[in-house]
Amino acid sequence: MSRIYIPYGTTEGQTAKIAEFIADVFQAHGHEATAADIKEAGDAIPDGYDAVLVGASVHVGKHEKYVGDFVRKNLKTLERLPSALFSVSMAAHGDTESAEGYVGKFEDETGWRPAQVGLFSGAIPYTHYGFVKRLIMKRIASSQGSPDTDTSRDYVYTEWDAVKHFAEDFLARLQPAA
């Protein structure tokens, strides 16, 4: 059994949901997993973990600055332990090249080159937005040809089977080291 830390940054909550889902997958496979919002848990990786899986969401073309700060501060630990990154963006829903570009920029800014990267689509939680943001997001969706412009409901694009596969691939890579 391995102890796996899943620190994440989230703006609207979808990255948190994905981190918790990954923790559930790890636990179902007999491992101990802790998903933690970096803003609440702090910017250090606690002692006693065997692996780290960092999650970050993309907004306006960038991952959260505080996740980048977390990675830079913990770079030696991330390079020493088995580690991976999952990036959550709307670009991952049909524009893989842009999603990969966001990760490349994040890697350049932090100096971390994770051995495994997952690109996951996020969500448009219209019902959680204020009036102005709801209008802006509707315009963006419409301009990209999306039919998902009914602001009275939320749209989740995360492919949960892909998230589960990513988590299980991470565990498969972890097993020889455990």
C-alpha cells in the first residue's frame, strides 16, 4: 500500500471533484490517498507520502499561479518521488493542442517535467456564476460553436473513464517502486 498526496488548485470546483475521484480510485485499489486544496492545506508536501499527483485548472490560458508556486517550492520532492500532473481545461474538450501548450508553459515556468500528464476537460457551471461571468461564458461557448449556452444549467465535460484510466496508469507505474 502506498500513501499518495493529491494537492490541487481549483477555481470553480471541477479540479477538486477530479482530485477526489482520483483519490477514490486509489483507495479502491488499496492505497491511502489524500486530496488537498493547496489554498487550505498549505504549500508544502507533508512527510510520509510515497507519491504525489498535482492537479491544476486553466483559466485565461494559465494554470493557477499558486499551483506553480507550490511546484517550484516542492520541485526536489516532486523529482524524487513518483509524481504526475493533471491539467483541467476547456481546451482539453476538443483543442488538445492548446491544452498541451498550457502544460508546456507550466513546465517551462516551474522547471518540473512530470513523467505522466493527464489532460481533462472541465465544466461550465453557469448556475454558479454571477450575471456578468455567465454572460461572458455563454458568449465564449457560442463563439466556439458550442450548443451548450443554456445558462439555467451546468455542463460537465470531464470524461470520468479517462480520469480513472489515468489514475490506474499512475498506480501501475508506482507498483514497481512501492
